[in-house]
Amino acid sequence: MANNYKYAKEQYAKFGVNTDKALETLDKIPLSMHCWQGDDVCGFETPDAGLSGDGIQTTGNFPGKARNIDELRQDIDEALKYIPGKTRLNLHAIYGEFGGKKVDRNAIEYKNFKGWVDWCKARKMGIDFNPTYFSHPLVKDGLTLSSPDKGVRQYWVEHGIACRKIAEKMGKELGETVITNFWMPDGMKDMPADRLSPRKRMADSLDKIFAVKVSKKYNKDAFESKLFGIGSESYVVGSHEFVMGYCVKNQILITLDSGHFHPTEMIADKISSALLFSPEILLHVSRGVRWDSDHVVITDDSTMSIMQEIIRCQAADKVHIGMDFFDASINRIFAWAIGMRAARKALLCALLDPLAMMKDAEAKVDFGTRLALMEEAKNLPSADVWQEYCQRTQKLNGMAMLKGVKEYERKVLSKRN
Ligand code: RNT
Ligand code: ZN
């Protein structure tokens, strides 16, 4: 045990915190890493697949993005060298193995994802899943499940059902639950004359998708709201109220994306309310800069307060934590490593908070002591506990991480274009 860690352990003990116990708990909480940071959300449906801007956008053209599944897997393996703790892989439907053939989204099957299941099994990673309701010609006039065109709706209903079945089978194969997250870009650039009808149609389409029985042991459905998107500035069908209402009524997981609310609105305070009325929650931890820009997650106030809430609500088993950022302007391995590490560091800090003392002060209505504890905690040596954690999990930290990623950039990424 390094001296620094010994010292840190003693400092935390003064505040009633056991650092070894915190590390034990930390190591068990899974974080779901999104595959789409590796290729700017393009997917591999066709060799020239790409984002078509249906309410979702990446910016930047840093060299070396993964051009196929093998490269994406190679890059994820590289990122994992720097990412301690239990990591799951979050896949989108456009990341299947389609063998160079065009497979319609309503015709995708488990066999297109078996390769991923084997790959994740070998790494003891769980999987999460997402139907892909963007970058497709049938996003007709910006609408999918809420389209006035019955054929369009039917196509996307079938896609949703196909994804839930794939997820169920993936879960069975892995012996773990897959969380399948629904997000649809449906919306309008300018003020609609009729806000109600698209919402009725979306609710009806979702009812059809969720009417298909799928084992809850292997698949849990989640549904994500959004305030606005590019080209849907005035109206998003799946707004917060729509999603919250639908999820509570149907007991589906509410997905809270930290970039999907007003710029100063934080999702941390929503967790305790959502927990009371939705069976479980899915989080998309992201970082919006002035808008839903999906910058790489860092240990800022927003991330810290999200993790604090999960720990303070004792809800680590009910809140599923996923990442959702995609920055194409920096080395994508850095993006994954920085974001995943930031989320886990924030989680560690939350576990190192002198919570028992804080709650005790609160019970005594001694709010001065409560505030003092929160402030003092910020200067306790959490970095030494993090270093110890990286050592115990054999992950590269600090300058070793910086050097490792740059070396990979030189040896692998820079050769790709
Ligand atoms: C878009 C949503 C959604 C996507 C992913 C790729 O605004 O946040 O979660 O980012 O499905
Ligand atoms: Zn999201």
C-alpha cells in the first residue's frame, strides 16, 4: 500500500469514512460505455454510413475514427486500459454485423449482434442496447413513430420490436439484463399548429412496441426525453412531460440525459423524484456547453451532483449509468477515457463524502456543520484514493495514461486515413 493512500485513509477516517469500503463499492457499480464515441455515431450499416443530422450532430474531424467493427473493437480495448471498474458496452442498432449487405432496420436479428455478445463475454462485459431512429430516409419530415404516414410508423414500430427481441436474446446469452433505450428525434423546426396529434401517434406506436412480451429478466425498456434538437428547436414530440408521463403510466425506465434540459437545469435533483414513480432510471451522462453539444464528460458540478444523488439515495442498483457524449474534434480514445474516468471519479468522491456526519448534522438541524462538511470534503485527498484504485485494478493513470493514448495515436490512429 502506497504511503499516500495510507495517509488518505487516515484523513477520511477522521470524517467517519472507510476508503477501503468505498473502493469495494465503487468497483461493483457498472458504467455503460457508449460505442458511438469511436466513430462519431456513424455505425456500420453500409460502408459509407454516416450521420444525416436528424436532430443529432457531431462536429470535428480528428483523424483516426474507427472505419469498421474490428477497428472499433481495437479502440475500445485500448480505451479499457485506462478505465477502471465494471464497464458495460452500450450498442446502437446501426452497429450490427451486416456482412456488407443492406439489412433493413425492421429486419435486423440477433445474429447481427452475436459477434458483439461473444466479444463482450470474453471481456466479462454486459451490454446495453438502443434502437436507431435517426440517419435513415424513413425519418420522414423529421418524424418516425409519430409520423402521420402509417407505413412510416409501422416500419419504426417493427424496428423497436426487433431491437427488444435482440436485446432479450443478448441478455439471455450474457446471463444479464440489457437496458434498451428508446430515443426518437421526432420534432419540428418551427411552431406546430397541432402539438397533440403527433404525441397521440407516438404514444400509440410505443404501446404497440411494448405490447410485445419480452422477458424483463433479460431486457428492460427505457425512454429518453429531449428539450430540443437541431431542426427540432420549437417542438420535440418526446418532451420531458411526455416521456415522464408515458414511463410512469407504463412503468418503463425514465432516461435522463444531462444535456436534454435547459442549459442551467441539472438532472441530479430529478433522480429522487423519478425513483419514486418509475421502477428504475437510466442516465445519459453528458456535458452540454450552451446547448446539447455532447462534450466529453468531466468532473464538473453537474457530474458530481448526479453521482452524489445516486449514493445519497442509496440507489446504485436502481439507477443505470450510461455515457452519452461524442466529440469528433479530439482523439476518441482520450474522449472515452476522460469521460468514463470522470464519471467514476465523481462516483468515488460521492462514496468518500462524510455522508453519515452530514445526515447527522441535518437531523439535528445543524446546517452550518452540514455545509462545513460538504466544503471540507472537497479538499480531502481523493486523488490518492483514485491512484490506489487504478493500481488495484491495474489501469494506467496520470502521465502513464497520457503517454499510452498518444502512443496509440501515433502507432494506430494516425495510420488510418
Ligand atoms: C440524442 C440522445 C440519444 C443519442 C444516442 C446516440 O440527443 O441523447 O441518446 O445521443 O442515442
Ligand atoms: Zn442521450
